[in-house]
Amino acid sequence: MIGWLVIGTNKYLELGVECLESIKEKYTGSQSQRFFLFTDRVDEVKQDWITTFEIEHEVFPYISMSRYRHFVDQKEVLAEMDYLYYVDADSLFLNVGDEILGERVTTRHPGWFHRESIDCPFDRNPNSNAFISYDYKGPYFQNCFQGGYSEEFLKMSEILAERTKMDLGNDVMPLWHDESHMNKYMSENPPTRILDPGYAYPENWRIPFEQKIIGVSKNHDEIRSD
């Protein structure tokens, strides 16, 4: 069974529900599914097939930095799944099957797949727990779609929740927030399956990959306000 994880607080609620609806319709694989939505607007979710977890809304980027902590807080429920996959609320599935399944699964970033590691936006701040040196030769991943075995995903979540807490306690903000921490973890624990940027395909872009999951265009400043 796959557990799909989406965070949809404040103005992201509607996007989060639409994302889960697209997964329900467009996932064509063999696994049974459960749908989990982390939100501050629990009472507004009318779909009885969505399991809600109530969380507080935080302004960006702190809502992203809290991501792994929220997963850890619900680990007893989430550990019942065989697989766990996090999906950004502003994503829509188009055609996704069991090719995504694996122990540790990540997605190449659509903006950096063609660049050398030294040119990619890894966090180079040695004061951050997300620090990656310029000697590192691995690919850069986008954090909008990732997952794998539930045991492995929750292990990663516990480690990154703690590292994030330490950074914030030291008044350090990683360059690309939770994405920087995920890239650090994958530099230490290489993914067993790497998906191409078609699984993180920005709407209205043109890149040489089949569209599998699109990121919906939106006004970031407006939707992240408050």
C-alpha cells in the first residue's frame, strides 16, 4: 500500500485536494492507496477518502522547513504503509505507475538536470547541516516528489527533522530550505531509484522529458502571503 503525503495549509488547501484527486485518478500502478492531507483547515475537507492531520499554518519557508517534523509526528499511522511518497500540493499527476516504486526514490531537478554538480545550488554554507562541499559529484534533486519504503522514508524524516531543528536553533536557513536538507541526505544515502524531471515538470516549460507530474503555475507571492 502507498501512502500519499500532501501538505495543504492556508491558501494551499484547494491545491492539495486537487493534487490528491489527480493521484487517485491517474496513478495506474498495482498498489492500494491511502491519501493523507496535513492542513490547518480540516473541517473544510469533505472528501471522506482523505485522511486529515491537523497542523498549524506557518509562513513560507517555515512551513516547508517543518515538513519532516509533521511526518514524524504521525509515524505510527504512516508506518502502516508499505511505501510513502511526498507530493507538493501544487502538483498534478498525469500518468504515474509502479515505475516509481523503490527503497529511496528522488527526482532530478528540471532546472539543473543538464548542469555539472559544481554548478548546482547545493547549500555550500559549512554552518548548515545541509552543507555539501564542492567536491561532491552527484545530481541535484527537487523536493516536490520523493519517497520509497515507509521505513526508509520515516528514518530520513527523523534525521532531517532533527537537522532542521538544529539549523533553525542556530539561526541558519539552508539555501533551498528542506530541499537542501534532502539533497544532503541523498548525498550520504544515494537513492536507489532516480526519476527523470518529467516527474517534476513545471507547467509551461519545455524540457525533453515526458510529462508525468506537472507543477502548476501560480503566483508564489500571493499564495504564500499570510
